[in-house]
Amino acid sequence: MYSVVLAFHVISIATWMIMLVYLPKLFVYHINVPQHSQAVIALQEKSLFKVGTVAMIFSIKFGLILLYLNPHLLSSGGWLHLKLLLVVLMVVYHFVCKRFIAQLAIGTTNTNLLFFRIFRIIPEITTSIIILLTIIKPF
């Protein structure tokens, strides 16, 4: 049972992270395309966000089930607490993306291409740290 839940947890995380990495790339496209093409990009942003939100919910649910099935993980060291903190920050990032979708849709964002190019690497770095913490368990 634990292995099945873990597999679904990893699958949902992969889906969620793909959304968090690709969505800011769509923000860059949104800013770069002519006005008449922005509606298509906006539709892609909203659709991707919906899929990512479902994946985020399942990631959290499966993670909580894993903790329920193996509660000693909570006392296995500080690595898990740091990982959970990073997950909370990823949830915040997720909803910041939602705010940018709304701003871009009505043309009220004050952000530029450079910002979104830097913003885009946040989930990549955070996910890498989470993976390292989970596998290495350094503390």
C-alpha cells in the first residue's frame, strides 16, 4: 500500500512541477506576443494552472497519507521539516502564479521579461533541494 501511495505522490509532484516550470515560460510568451495573440496564451495559462492545481492537491493528499502510514518520518530528522517548509513555499509560488495570470489577462502587470525569466527558475531550484533532502536526508 505504501509503495502505491508513494508512486502516486511522485507522479502528482512531477505533474505539478512541470506546471510550475512551464507556466512562467508562458508568461514570457504572453508579454512578447502581439495583443491579438494574447488571448490564446491566456487560455493556455488558465488551462495549465487548473491541471497544476489538481496535481498540487493530489501531491499534498498523497504526502499526508504517506505521513499517516509512516508517522515516524516526522521524527526522522530536520530534513523532513525543511522539505515541508519548501513545499509550503511552492504552494505560495503556485498562487502567486495565479495572481500573474489574472494580471496578464487584464494587462495590469508591472513585471518584465527579466523578472519572469528569473521567477521561472525558483521551482527548479526548490524542487532540486527537495529531492536532495529526500534522498540524502542530511540532518
